Amino acid sequence: MLCKACHKEIPDCSVYCLFCGRKQISQRKQRHANGMGTAYKRGCTWTAKAIIGWKTRESDGKRVPITKYQGGFASRKEAMAVIPELIQRPHVKVQTFFEVYERWKKHHENRVDNITMAGYTAAFKHYKDLHHYKISDITAIMLQRCVDECSAGTRTKQNMKVVASLVMKYAIDDRQILVNAAQNLHTGTGSTNHHEPISEKELEIIHRAFTTEPYAKYVYALCFLGFRPTEFLTLKKTDYHTDGNTHYFISGIKTEAGRNRAVTIPPTILPIIQERLEVDNTNLLFPRMLNNGSYKEMS
């Protein structure tokens, strides 16, 4: 190569001219876009530079950056590619998928209702094969395999995607990982199953079982109320209301529109409800029956 000033022949990649001393390479001003760092050329190679933290200088109390470098790259693109690795906090211990989930759960469980969190807990169990992996080692392919192998329905798979994504985002905030591997998981399109409504003959069979099956009255009442099973089994005596000849519940927990909705009690099952209201030792209308005559909440 030729010197920019004296135009004499000098070795390739020279920073200074051997004859006149003129600097050959103009170093660009280093910028730190979005805190991700930068890359600049030194001789024939590129060096990555990242700010990994800040410290207060003892001499003057000024806050100065803590920088980290890695050089020897053939191109700026290659140098920039390693910056995410440089900026990870060196003092953070990368935890397992399950350990991060446990920390996230404590952080998140007060932000959603118990039913939603129970759905996330059940969905996360389908990742049991990945629980012991470090979260930084988990890829989208590994997560997708768990989703694909899940035998549960579409709703569970959707919860698997949501809970994995929330845990990954928590790990990103903690600087343990840089990418949310769960953001593009495919949960399937799902299918709609059409079930025939229960027939009068089937209702009669349930009714005849009142004297032989302990939960026959529960099933019979559920057929007339339209509550989801969880909503039905968590009905409390205080959810029952009456206004003259009208008897109804105010309950519902699944969706925003379904919460605290009024559900009329048909006359057909009113005797069952009134019977349940008289039962002692429980605040629930439809608790689990124990052999000793006591009751407990359904699980």
C-alpha cells in the first residue's frame, strides 16, 4: 500500500507510515447505539467494544463506563455479532429453566388470578424434559418439540407458549439470555368439537341415581346452571341470592365478561340448592364429601 502523505510503498495494514510517520487509518468516532456497543477497525481487523456496566471513579467521583473488548475479526459484521455476549453481566449465574420459572412465578402470581396461574403451572409441567437445562441453552426447536408432543388440547398448548414466553422475558430482564426463544412457537389451529346436548333420557338416568351415587345431585344441578366445572365447584353459599320468587347466583371466574354474572336457578334444581344451603361445616355449596361426614374444597 502507498502512504497517504508521502506516497511511498509501506506494508499493508500499516497504521503509521515508516517514512513520514503519517497515520494511515482514520478511526471513526465510536458510538454505542442503544447500549449495544460498537465495532471499529484496528489495522486489518475489527474490534468489538461494549459497555458492560458503570463505576464511580474514586479520584473525582465521576461515573465512567466499564468496557469490554474483543478483537481480531475479519469484518465489522462479525465483530458486532459478538457484542451480545460481551454485554451479558459477568456476575449473573445462568439458572435452569425451572429455577427461572420458580423466580418468575413468585414475581408474577400476584398479577393474575388463581385460575390463570393454575393454567400456567399445568402448562409448564409439559416442559419437564427441559426443566434441568440452563435457560441460555434452550432453543425454539426444543420448546416446539415439547409443544408438539403434548397430548392435551389447543388451549393447553397456547398456555405453554404464553408461560414459556413470560419466563423467557423475565430471564431477558435479568440479563441471563438475550432472545425470547418462545415468541414464535406454533400451537396449532385447533378444532371445534360439537357435542350433542344431554337428552331428557340421560337426565332421568342421573335423577334416578340420586339415592345411589353421592355426586349425582351435583351433576344434575350442573346440567341446568351452565357454569364451567371449576366455577360450579367453587360456588359459595354467599353467591346465592333471592328476590321474591326469583332465585339466582352471582358468580363466574373464567373471563372478564363471565365474572360476577347473574345465573338464574331453574325451579327443577331449586330443591337441591336449598338442601345444599342447609349443610353445615362448609361454606361451599358443592364441596367434596369425606367419609367422616365432613367436607373439603374440591381439587
